[in-house]
Amino acid sequence: MNKREFTCISCPLGCHLELTESQGSDLPEVTGNLCQRGIDFAREEFRAPRRVLTTVVSISGSNSLLPVISAGPIPKEKLLACLDYLKRIKVKTPVTAGDVLVENILETQVSIVAAKTVE
Amino acid sequence: MKTIKCNLLIIGAGPAGLAAAIEADRLGIRDILLLERNDELGGILQQCIHDGFGLQRFKEQLSGPAYAQRFIDEIKQSNVEIKLRTMVIELHQDKSCYAINSEDGVLEIHPQAVILAMGCRERTRNQVFILGDRPGGIMTAGTLQRYMNIEGLIPGRKAVILGSGDIGMIMARRMKLEGIEVEGVYEIMPRPGGLQRNVFQCLQDFDIPLHLSTSVKSTHGKYHLEGVTVVAVDENLKQIAGTERFIACDLLVLSVGLIPENELSEMAQIPISTVTKGPVVDNNLMTQVDGIFAAGNVTSVFDLVDYVSASGETAARGAANYIREEKQSATSIDVLAGKNVTSLIPMKYRKNGQALELYFRSKSIIRAASVHIMQQGQEIYKRKFQIVRPEEMIKLQLKADLVAAINPRQAITVEIRENGRVSDE
């Protein structure tokens, strides 16, 4: 038996999750959750944790910065490499919130999108 | 001096002001003037680049700028007149208002109704009594957030954070990702001030230590910060002599709470609650001064931006009815915070035939809790909670049919009862 504890990050309630992996069962059991998202989060956290990445990137010909967000969670071990990649890019304006700026960043299958409209 | 007459004046274009303006416009109110002192709309959301906003309203986790963008896109389709870089310098009880900007000079504004949406500001070192030198390198978490996320500056190499509010923890992660060493987060209380999920995803994820029951005693450095002395505190928050420890650092970040920004409200002689630090408001979010409403963090520091924008809409509906002189109960009853309840909004109830929204906090952590709304010993409403915590605001909505049962002459009381044991976790 393998037991792990997590705090659910799916919403501000922050359920205290307990995950138990037992032999012979495919999916680990999760308790402490108030909704399905807690179960999904704990299982993913146990298997391969992922996080949403947010940062700011440079805009060509401007001193302003553009806030960006990953369209979905990125494998945790790739966060720093993605951040490093985003430090080196420059975005051209105009840009609309939701525009894809980097497709499939570092082979993660996740895109980086603009969080703000800049005219 | 230019004089403007308008139906509705909204002060502040953060999420409360934007939501209020859009809702008032949707309700058909014309001549709405929205004033914002910054050079863009969105308020503090523009520097909150992290995600987690809008789960209730949009059913997705947006970043702050993306949340603001939804409202900005909408307000651009509306009839609302917006003035940026405009500072309100005076507000009077008769709702007359003076504002200033570099284009119009001084503006004299005479609105039918006003919605205050100035938000809140951070507590500073002066409010938490730290001894020692006053060098550079000491700033609030929000200032650091602006430096890093808007100005693109890296204001230090090694940081200590005092206070475990959500912004403090979020900035701990942000600094770590940008290569600033974060020595630790120090919290005077025996439990973290912010949400558990931020302890998990901002501190534990990055191995940033959280020192509870510990505070910063003094700061050191002639021109720039060279270090701080931290000290353990006992259960009465008194510093324990002999536990002092020096930490070399060039950045001290303060995340020690937020206070509603009510200078203008005070100028207009609007009564302020000593508990919420915001105006005393009724269920339409009207203050004790007729025709002046308050929405968002100027009223009380809300946990979620969804609550802030919802309160903007509530205030807009109240203001629209006021402008149209629609009938509503002239008398109000008190809404009282009973056992275990604090920071209750609203404090007054005026019958208007609509659902009643209540926001409040529990004074302590209570497991197997139940919230009761009582009037003259009669229970109007009851709801059970697995657990209630002071750091998580509770929002309740009493449907119109339940509200109809309220006697418009007697106070109602909100209380939290403990059906299980009280935990000090």
C-alpha cells in the first residue's frame, strides 16, 4: 500500500486529498474530495504532476509586457524550461486575448496563449 | 472648470466598477461615467498574472488580465463613458464630486447616484511595527507584483517574505521562477493566512519553507536592505527573547493584509464599519448616505474576484432602482453578526422582493458547522458545512420566497453553530 496526501488546487476550497494505491487495483483510491475534480487531480498528481504556467513576455518595439498563460497544465518538470523559452521570445502587436503565441511548447502538447488584448 | 451632470458615477474601473458599469448599462441607465486613475482598465487584476480567477462566473480558471479582458471587451460595446488617468479628489455627501486629469483639468460632477469601487490597499510596515533601519528593498507584495509583472523589474536577489497571505505566497513562487532566492515565508499566526492550495502549489512545489508563529523583528541596512532579524512568538503573539535569528537578504516582501480604501467615503461622511473597514451597507449595497453605493473590496476585502464582480452588479441594480425612484422599503432592519460570525455584509436589510446575498467569515475553524439565520428566535434558514475557516469567506443566497418570511421590523442574526468538535488545526 502506497499512501500520499495532496491539497487539491482545482478550486479555492483546497480539499485535503488522501490517495491510496493498492495492489491489484488499476486506479488509486482518493478520499477527502468534494467533487470529481479532486479525484482526477490526485490521480494525475500521483502519476505525473502538471501545473498551469503563467508569466509575461516581451512585446516587439515596446517596453510593455504581455501576460500569457498555458492553455492547459504543463508537466511540472518542464515548467522551468518553458519559462526560459518564453523569456527569449518577442510578440508582435496587435494581439488579442486567447491568441496562440507558441504552439505545442517544448513538445508538451500545450499552447501558450495571450491573456490580454493589446492594440 | 468643466461641470458634468450624469445619472451614475462609478469611481474605480477594477472588477467591481467594470461589472457595475456594464450591469447598469444593461439595465438601460444612460449617462454613466466611469473614472479610473490608472492608464488602463482592470484595476489590480492586470498585475495578477497567475491563474485561478473566474471559476464561478466563467467556469474556467483565468489569469487576472484575462478575467479583466472579458469585462473590458464588454464595456467597449456599451454606452458607458470612460475617463482614464482621472483622479477623484473630493466626494461630498450631496454626491457632488471633483476629479482631475491632464485633459479636462478639474471636473465638477453632479451625479444622481454614485458607486464607490476604489478597492483596497495593502497594509505597510508602519502598520505591523517592525523595528530597525528604513533602507530600500522593503516593499509590499503588490508593489513587488507590479515591478515584476508590469514593469519587468527584478528588485532583489534574495528575499524574505513576511506574512502568508495569498499574494505573498503567489509572489514567492513568482520570484522563485524568475531566479530570486526565497529564503522563507514567515507568519506570525499559527496557521497560514492564505488558501491551502497556495501553500501547496506556491510553497511546497518549490520547497519554500513556511515558518509559522514567527515574525520579523527588525530590518538592517543603511542604504539598501542587508538583512532582517526574525523571532518566534508565543500563543499571545509576544516575541520570545532568545529566539532571534539574522537572515542576510536584500528584499523584504510584506503580505500582511489588505484594507478597504475609503478616504473618499470618509470625506463624504459615509459611516464606516469598524469590522469590515468599509461603509455600512444594506442589501442593495447602498451606504448610509442615500444614493451612494459601494461595491467590491472597498466594502469588505472579498476572497474571490467573482464575489467582487457580483457585488458590482448588485450595487448597479440598487443604483438603477434609486435613479428611477422605484419603490422600496424606506425602513431597514439590522443584519447582525451572531455567534462565531464576523465581516458580515450587508449590515442592513431593506425589503425589495429580491433574493438576499450574504457574505461573512467564521471567527474560527469549525468542523461540522451549521449556519443559522434567525429572527426573534425563529429559524429562517439553515445550512450545514463540513468545515468553515476564517480565511474562506462564506457566501449564502436566500431565495426570494425565503426572504418573504422576514419580518420587516425586527433584526435578523446570522450565526454559526458547532455541531462537532472545534479544531485548532
